Amino acid sequence: MSGFLQQRYWTNLGWAFLVAITIAPMMVLSFFNHPSAADDFCFAYMARDYGILWSTKFYYDQWTGRYFACLLFHSTPLFKGWFWYYQALPIVYMLATVGSVYLLLGELIHTSRAQKWLISTAFLVLYILQLDSIVESFFWITGSYTYALPQILTLLFWVALIRSYKPENKRIKYGLIVWAAFLVFAMIGLCEMFLLLTTGLLLCFMGYRLLFQRKLDWLLLILFLEAVICCYLVLESPGSKIRQGSNPLGGNLSFSILTSFKTAVMVGIKWLPLTLVFLVFWINWLSNKISHSSLFSAYVRIPVWVGWLVWAVVVPVLYFPIFYGVGIESVSPRIHNSVYFFYLIGFFYNVLVTMLWIQEKWNLGFLSPGIVRVLTLLSILVLPLLIWKNTNVRMMASDLKNGTAAAYSRELYDRYEKIRQAPAHAMVTIQPLKHVPRSLFLEDIKDNPKHPWNDCETKFFQKKALVITP
């Protein structure tokens, strides 16, 4: 059995199957993606009619302090009529997610490129399997700017920071620091969740250096001060004040803290079964490497309790902005998606730290080879059942197999053509969509021509009014 489980052929075949039922359908679905009536057309027509900079400032002053997100919202090529952008960007996000995990993994473990690509792809597979919403992950472009993009930038920031300390990078050190400083500016300006994550982790890194290494890290201090300034730009913006004022239930500190931790525990339990299956594969792979201490960088040699404590605090804290800002217990799926991303990163990182610590302190394996082999075999047997019952796999397969996604795309192209051909002074009546793929569809225009989504799409196509029949 041991030989069977360790054969590279079967390992590669298994991962290829997982990619075929998760990443591949996501890639194919991307070709049927379209702008959503929710926000996408609003930003596009404003950028076209008023200019990118004026529109960015307008939103910063009137609705949100997410200064970098406002810039990206209004820089979308949709204002040029480039609908293909909405099909290309989700693919870019998926490739960038795998690439950023690959780069970070390379800074922690010195192993072959093939193995790093395999692990990075496995991470994306697991992430897709347990997304709370497929459409709000990579397909709704406005939402992706505030969650999917900063996830990737956060990993790239950690990579830049680690590389700036390496003696062999002395010639490009200042370039890496400038890049890291830009990433701090960008991440905080994209979403309040990453405001907390970035400043909190920089504070943790500084505290670690000070407490355990007795050194004040000036680079971390400078980046932290930059992060504080960026936080001020977000929190004290006119738009943030207006938005906070529109949520009278927000601002309850004790409710927000308690609900954040309760939510983290509830979703953590929901995520656990499939995560544990992939954990067994992670342990199986590490068990063959852990005795070679030279393969692991200093960044995975930290006190075990420190890593787990930071992870246990950071995951709930990521929920804090939504509860403090809105004051209700419901959480949008895109927030769950993003929290899960860092839940996985922290969980698998801390397992690595724990295994390495046990090996180097007591010269013991995390688990005996026999137990690892048995757990691996059980995981291989359980995984098909979990995949078969997985909501996301079934949803994507249905939308592709039944032709729902393709028909949805054709309907929208026909709709755009009908709107374009209508006279500018006419009220254009639109038929409801007959095909609605749950993997791609978020919102449509309404039967009320004064609804914000109708108004935005009307102005984008430069017509008198758009209305959908009930």
C-alpha cells in the first residue's frame, strides 16, 4: 500500500481529476461571464461621461473611503465597451492566486518547481470547493476588486517583505521595499477587511521581532506608519462618514467582537471536514520532507503557540468591519470567501510550523508513517463522496452540462444588441432572462425604471429608460 500511495503517477492523476472538476469548469465559465447589473454599469458610464479621476473622487467623497478600489472601479475597460474584460479577468485571478501561493511557498520551503505548482494548484482546488459563492469570488468584477484582488496582493506583499531581507537581494532591496510600500497602500485602499489584516499583521511582525529577537525593525515600523496613514485616508474620508451614518445599527463594539468570533467558529466548523482531508495529504507530503531541515526557511521556525494564536485571532477579526459597520448578523458570501482564503493559508502554515517544531525538538515525526498511510488511504476513499456532494461542483457542472451558462451569454448579447438598436428617446422593454446560471448570475435590472441598476444601465447605453417586464 505504501508503494501504491507514493507513486507519482497516481498522485498526479488524482490532482488532475480535481483540477478537471474545479478549476477547469471555472475557466470555462469565465468565457460566459458578463458585467452585472449590480454596480458594474454604474462605474462604467460615470468613467466615460465624467472621467476616471472625477468619478473616483466623487465616490470617495460621497460613499466610500476605499480610495484605490474607487480608482479601479472606474478604470474598468467596460467604459470603452470592452465586454471581453469580464471574461478574461476571472482567469487572470485564478492564475494569479496559484502564482502568488507558489511564490510564497517558495520562500518557506525549498522544493522543486513541480511540487510547488502541485501544492499551489491544490490550494486553489480546495478554495473553490468551499467557496460560499462562486459568482462573488472571481466573476462579479466590482466585488472582486475589493476581495479577490487584495487576497492576491497580500501574498505578494509577504513575498516582497521576505525577499527584502535576503542578502542575495541586496541590489534590488530598495525596489522590493518600494513595491511592498505600494502594496500596503493598495491593500488598505481596497477594503476595510484588509485595512485590519495589513496593519494587524505588521504590528504582529514588529512585536515578534521586538519580543523574540530583541530588535526594532525599522522597515516594519515605516510600513506600519504608512499603513496608519492609509487607514486615516479610508476611515476619515467624507464617503466613509456618510456610509457609516447610513447604518444606525453599526458601531456596537461588544456586539461586533462577540459576533465576529461566533461567526468564525461556526463557519470554521463548516469548512473543517474537507479541509481535514486535504490536511492529510499535506501531512503525507511533509512527512517525507520534514527530516531535511535545510529545506525550510527561518520563517517557519517560530514558536508554535504564536502562529496558532495569531491565526485564531486574525480569522475572527476579519469579520469585525462588517458587524461594526453594519450592525447586523448577516454576512455577504464574498466576505466568507475572503476569510476562508486566509483561514486556509494560516491553517496549513501552522501545521507546517508544528510538524517542523516536533521534528527538530524531539526528532519525532508528527504522526507515525503507518498512521499517515492509513489516514491517506481513508482520505482518498472519503474525498470522492465529499466531491460528489459538493454544492459548487454540482452547480458548475449543471450550468455547463445543461448549456445554461452558454444560453445566458447569448441572451445578454441579444439584449445588448436590442438596446443599441432602440432609439435614444425610447423606453426599452427587456424580457427577463430565461437562463440563469447560479455560478455567474448576481443581479439583473428590475421592473422599476427608477431602480439604481436600471438607471445605471440606461445611462451606459444612453437611452431614455430600461425596464424589465415582470
